Amino acid sequence: MSSLAPAGSPNTPVPAPSRAQVQTPEATPRRIPVAAPDLSGNEERYAVEAIRSSWISSSGAFLDRFEREFAALCDSQSALGVSNGTVALHLALMALDVRPGDEVLVPSLTYIATANACRYVGAEPVFVDVDPATWCIDPAKLEAAVTRRTRGIIAVHLYGHPADMDAINRLAAVHGLWVIEDAAEAHFATYKGRVAGSLARCATFSFYGNKILTCGEGGAVTVSDPQLALRMRTLRGQGVDPARRYYFPVTGYNFRMTNLAAAILCAQLERREQIVAKRRQVYAWYRERLAGAPGVGFQPIAPWAQITPWLMCLQITPEFGRSRQEVMAHMESQNIETRPFFIPLHTLPPFRAESRARNEHLPVTDRLAQWGINLPTYPGMTEGDVDRVCAALASARR
Ligand SMILES: *Cc1c(COP(=O)(O)O)cnc(C)c1O
């Protein structure tokens, strides 16, 4: 599943140990995946309830409840459930009337969906380097990337850390640009005390299996401008006229979320505080154990940020004495899954020719990506699991 999954392997099955494995003292220890969903609350009960009610399609009480609760939690007027986080970005760009030939400023250190969504509407993602202090798009480098064609900025809250939204919004206002938050990895993270999802024209979220909240596949857009929300609602549902059923004034899409998925999300929302608190605990255990380790760098946390850790991030610098590849292979030999940081998008086949033609240089992105690994991070981890990961990392040095 790892190689096929868009962003890791949330559901790596853990096979029951065979008799032979149990009896051998040096048996391979239990696998620690990089991510795993926590579905231990009312998820099953609500999914069964949705099925028994026969409301399994894209309307129903769970969907209404999810949209109402998620909007309130993200301090927004509306939330729209959609089928995944990629579609959420596509919907936001269409609602903002992004067109062929337009340019959108995006970071290169992000999941590929951020840039792919720009292409879906015919726009070109223009890559801007990240700030070493946040690892998110660098507000100081935006201005130089603005051209006559620039329409907006997608600020990604990378690995759970919010981007510097005030500086980004200020620059956007000067140039008449819109801003979208890609909050797929940062549910409930805060910026100067304000919650992700409330910090720009609109924000997008993912509920894929390895994300902070999940329903398997799902996404949402939060938005407070009622005109923009109405445009999104129309485009999400095949373009149907909200006041006239079966009449379609525009070309729309089927981007809807099901009531079945929303049922799972309602259960996740009930336990959001525990889920976020446990992620912060796992993150703190790692920081405690790895503090001062030579050749190990951490994700910086800006003084105004409260992060919701998505995947624990490390920089394995040359001082470590082993390459990132060697470290990852060693962890794998201990049955611990890790993953490399995102490969910078400006170096990938769909985008590199255009990036080269624009003469883009993104040294901070390149350096972070080259040395970065993610360690297992999920609410079901025990302190013992974190000990095992840290011990494996220490033994990679020898
Ligand atoms: C996961 C992710 C997405 C896409 O979400 P899906 O639900 O997998 O489509 C978009 N942007 C970022 C930054 C992500 O991490």
C-alpha cells in the first residue's frame, strides 16, 4: 500500500504473529507504521447508524452536523464537505474564478495536490521558497514572484505548522490577490491564537487516512464570504440551481461527501481534543528523547504558532554520520516505517520544465527536503513505541 497511497500508509495491516515468530526470541518486533487512524470512539456506531437509516449518499443528518460543527470549530461561517482534500483545492480555485494562463504562488515543499489543483483549472503553479523559521511559504519571497498574471497564493500549513498568515495576507492585499490556506495537515493548529481555516478567503482540509482527522477519503472547505460559499455549493453539486431543482445554470462537478463518511467524521470531532492532545504528547516524547542528539534537527516552531503535529519531522544532517537513506533503511530493518520529506514539486516531471524556464531557485526547500524524514506519529502510539523509534534511530549511528 505504501507505494500506492497518496501520502503514506495509514492502514498498514499488522498481521498476527505466527507461532514460530512468537517462539523465536529475536523475532521481528511489531511493526510501527508511520501513521494509523484512531477509530476507537463512535466511528463504527455512527457508520452503522447511517447505513441503518439508509442515508448513505450525499445528504443526511451526519453531513449537516459535520458541516455545522466543523465550521464553528474553524471559526468560519460555512464548511462544505467534499470527497477529498484535492477536490477541496480544485473547488476553491474554481470558485475564485482562476482561469487558464493565471499564475498561483505555491510552496514547492508540499504534497503534490497543492500544485496539481492549479493545473486542473489551467493555471500555472509558480514556486516560492519556504521560510527557514516556519518551513512554510516565505512571505519575504512572494513579492519577487508576482507578475501581471498572478491571481493568488496557496499557503500550506506544512506538517501541522501554520504559515505566517498576516504577512502573506498583507502582501496579497497590496497586489489584489486572494489567499487560500491549504490546511490539509494542520486541523486546529493556531496562528496568533486564531484557528487554521479562518485565516484567509477560504481554507481546504483533507480527511485521508493518515491525516489528523479522517473518514478514509474526505475533505472540506471553510469559508466565511456567503457569495463564495454559494458558488462552491453550486459547483460541488453538478452546478444545480439552489432555488430550482433539476435546473443547471453552470457546468458543475460531483465533489460531494457522503453521509457515511460524515458519520465517521462526527465521531472523530467528538474526540478531537484527545486526538490533538495525544499527537502533541507523542511530539513532546520525541523532543524530550532526541534533544541534543548530534546531527538531528527539529521543525522550528514560530513563537506565534501552536502546531497540531501531523508527522514528526527530523533533519538528518551530515553530522549524524549516516545518510538519510541509511537511516531509513536501518529503521525499516527494525520494522519501523519512516518516510522522506516531500520531494520538491519544482523538481518533479509535471513541473520542472516550467520551473526551470522561470529560473526558480529554492535553496531552503532543497536543503530541507534532502535531509528530512518523518517518524511514526499517530494517536495510538505509546511511550514505549516512541522509545523504540528513538532507540532504533540511535542505533542507526553505529
Ligand atoms: C493530503 C494533502 C492534500 C490532499 O488531500 P487528499 O485528501 O489526499 O486529496 C492536499 N494538500 C496537502 C498539503 C496535503 O497534505
